[in-house]
Amino acid sequence: MPTPEALHQRRLAREISARQQAESLLEQKSLELHIEAQERQAALQKLQESEERYRLIVELSPDAIMVQIDGKLAFVNPAARRMFAENNQQQLIGLTLNDLGLESDAASATEDPSERIETTVTRLDGSRFEIALRCLPMTFDGKAAMQVVARDISDRKRLEKEIAHYAAHDALTGVSNRRALITSLSETLAFAKRHGMPFWVVFIDLDHFKQINDQFGHRAGDRLLETISARLRQLLRQDDIIGRYGGDEFVLLLRGGPEARLSTSLLERIMQVVCEPIDFEGHTLEVTCSLGVTAYPEDGDSEDLLIERADAAMYAAKSSGRNLYQRYNADVQQ
């Protein structure tokens, strides 16, 4: 049987072992907590760095970035303030998207965040400009919000319009070019067939135009063509089409209602404005013109026929002495 001293030593040994185990567990836990604290600190630092990067991106972004909470703007970046012409008297914060003309477009964009909507909005000074718009749901200061990102596309839209204009207009005179004229004739013909509307094709050729170029130079010829085009635009109605068909050839599409008629007085007036003298660098430029006229539907039911027969009528006018107009008829056909 163990002695009391031996029992006491065993008890002390067990206590020492238990304390060592407890100390070991405590050290292990302390190490784990230290590592966890370091990981949390690193994650927090990364989050702070990420937030700082996002803040810099938002602040320096050329796009307008706005946050709407409860229907009102709660945050706008500097680009938004510049884009919408904010000043000390007029501020974006507190306004609604409806104040900027954006409410319906923003609603459409929110339904599909991947969709990019192009629309027109209103600056604080009342002027209008065009933007590309995206809207994304988000959380801002713990509240449900919507982020609105807008890019000013006014310059791009202006360039697109200029390109479209030059593609359809004669570079010198500004009237429709040959391709656009044929397109307009095709559209006019289709409309006339559906609705029983008459219209007329007038083919104009300047008489002896080459003599102007030979005597006074091509700048004089260009001035003459520009002036004649401007006069025709002033004379004709907005619904009528003026096209430059060739060098000194113009084609007019004269359109009207079901009971419209082409009057002799209008043809005479067209010839008059074409033939009015033009002053150019101390010289008087003067030409006459020959006109050929076809009517839909009696003179043709296709673009080619109406143009070709108007051209033939114009040559008949030239053959008859120039400075005349000639309606297409059976004699011209013969």
C-alpha cells in the first residue's frame, strides 16, 4: 500500500500535468486568436483599400454617378455636378430623377441592369443633352438604393447625325444626293400606290452650264449651283424633295394631296428662279434651263420609268430650243 507521501506526490504530479495541459490549450487558443485577429486586420485593411479605390474611381470617373434613396438623389460625384451644370444656387442633392427627365428611362434600365439606354435629359439650366444610361440596385448607408451611371454622348450623336447628313446630301449644294433622291422617290412611290396620291418628277438641266465654268472658272459654277439650290428650297414646299442628280442636273419630287394638280405657273416660277442672274466677283452669271416633267400614275409606275421619261421630256425641251419645259406625252415617247 502506497505511503501518504507517495499519494501526495502522485496528486501533485496529476495537478502539474493538468495545469500544463491547460496552459498548453490556453497558449494554443491565444495563438489562434492572434492569427484570427491578424487575418481580420488584413481583411479590414483590404476592405478599406477597396473602398478607397472605389471612392477614387467614383470621384475621378468621367461618367456621372448618382445614388438615389427613397426617390431622391443622396449622392452625386463631381462629373455629375459638371454634367448637369450644378452651381451654388442649384444643387442635385435632394432632386428626383424626374427633375432631370430620367424617371421612366431609369425605371426601364433598372428592370434589366445589363441594358444600356440612350436618352435625352435636362440640365439644371433647362438645356437638353443626350446620355447613355445604366441603373444598378445597391445598398448605400445601409439602405436600399439605386446607382445611376450616365455618360454624355452628345458629341457622338452629333457626329452620327453629321455622317448621316453627308451620306444623304450633296456636299456642294446641301440638297439630296442622287442615292438619297432615288430612296425618296421609292418611298414616295410606295406611299402614292397605297393611298392613291399623285406626284410629279421634274428633271432640270442647266443650258450651256459648261460655258460658265470655261469663262469664269469652276468656283463660279459652284456658286451658281449653290444659289440655284437655295432658291429652289425657298420656292418649294417642305414636303417636296430637291436632289442633285448630276453635275448640272436637278430632280424635283413635287408631292401633294389626292386632289393636287401641277400648275403651269409653278413650272414657270421654277424656271424663273433658276434663270435669275447671279453676281459673282463683279461678273453677272446667267443661265437658262430645260425642264422635263412626268406624273404618277399616268406616266409610269416605277422609279426608273418616271426618271427616264422625265429625262426624255427634258431633252425634248432642249431640242425645241431650250429654256422651255416639256411634259411627257406620246410625242416624247415616239
